[in-house]
Amino acid sequence: MSINLVHQSSRGYHDVKTTNSYVSGRPQVPIECIKFVKDKAEFKLNDNSKVLDLAAGTGKFTELLAKSKFLDITAVEPSAEFREACTKVLEKVKNEESPSLNYHVLDGISTSIPLPDESVDVLFISQSYHWFDNVQSLTEFSRVLKVGGVLVMIWYDMDLTSDIVNKYADIVHEKYYDGVAPQFRSYKWKNSIEQLKQQFQSSPPTTPSIDPNFNLEKFHFIQKANKQICIERLLSISYISTMSTEKKDQIVKEVSDLLDSLPESSDNKTFDFPYRVELYYTIKKDLNNK
């Protein structure tokens, strides 16, 4: 099983309660992010392009791919609980919105993707590359992408310019961070991309490979949140999900007390919870023939 090969901290995601909290508490990126990729002329993508969503999780991002009218989607995810949730999401889209949707949800990891060589037009990785940021993964992405295929890494993170979000993050991201779980906001994941650049400089690839020079696009969006959504979100965090019940209860109480004390979130009011989005993209090409 792929669970034996994933980062220790991410095993908190292999749990039904954590899965349910993830579904309830985590937002979706704006669909404009996917439209940006799909509509970019140089990528030459269309409804029938073969799409891979790697580390698809519960299917929040995969759902948007399907709603963007991509009709051939493969989701790869090591958590059986997440795969079940993802399957339900895609089946719902197929039944209600996109009857021509052809999808597969497979067990796999970033260094062993269960797809043939050069079989994918666009590979999306949402909210997850920091969990498997190594040259071996990047090499595997090159293997499954067609020449001219697109690699997209996308993250959303809490916008700390909001006072209420900043105070919430002080608890769930600072006070109780275990110091072990990989974090997007550390940008340590970029080290693997620099390693690939150095590797290519010392030994240029003899076959087409992903270009390690990524481009960046930024987006913003607002999640409509309340106290319960914020609690579900914190319970979906990997390092919190593995804590004892007593410790979780303590964190929930701290967040509840915080939100009850603020006028915009007291009495379980709905309030704006802003996020920032960073979308990185590159193409697989012959780097010796630029």
C-alpha cells in the first residue's frame, strides 16, 4: 500500500474523521485558476486533454477540474479514505453536470505514478508538492508528461493581512505546529527545483524533460467561514489530526474562545476568510533545443 511510503506526518490524513473535517473545513481555489491554465494558448489544452491530479486528496481540486469541462481525468492519491471521498465527488459531477466525464481514482505516490510514459497532457498538483519535494518526483513527472505537456503546482494559504486570520494562524500554524510536517509557506520545497537545475547544468538531459524554470501567477479569494468551519479546518491539519483527543479539545477551545471574542465572528457569524494563491507552471520540452 502507498500509505507505507508517504511522509510520516501525512498519515493523519488516512483517517475518516480527518477526511470529513477536510471536506467540511477546507476551501476550493477559485475556478479561474484552472481556466487560466486551460485557456493559455501555448499549452494547447482542450476538453479532451488527458489530465492528472496528483495527490488529489478528497477531490476538492479534482472537482473543479471536472467542472472546468475536462473530460478525461485521473486522480492519484495514497489515502484510501481520501480516494473514497474523491470518487464520490467525481461521480456526483458525472451524474449531475458532465455525463461524458471519464475518470479514474488510483492508489499511487509521486515517485511511482501508475500511468504509462508520456500519457498526460497536464499534471496538476494542488496543496501537496511540499510533501514530496524531491528530484525523484520531478523526474517521475517528466516521465508521465507528453512532450509539450504542462506541470502545474498550486497552493492556497491563509492571507495574514487579515487580523482575524492572523490571530487564527497564530494558534493553529504557530503555537501548535509540530516542527516536522512540511509547510508550503516555508518555501523549502523550492530546494528540489534548484537541485534539478543544478543537475541539468552539470549533466544536460538527453531526452525531453520538464523545464525547471517555473513561471508564477497569483490569485486571491475569500472563503465564507464561521466558527464551525474554522474548527473543521484546524482538525484537518496533518499534525493536529494525530494529536490526542485532549490536545485537540484544547486547540478547539482556544480557537472557539478567540472567535467568540471578536465582533465579526462572535455568535457563529459568517465572516470573510481571505486566502492567497500561488500557481507555478512549466512545460516538458527538449532543453537542448530551446
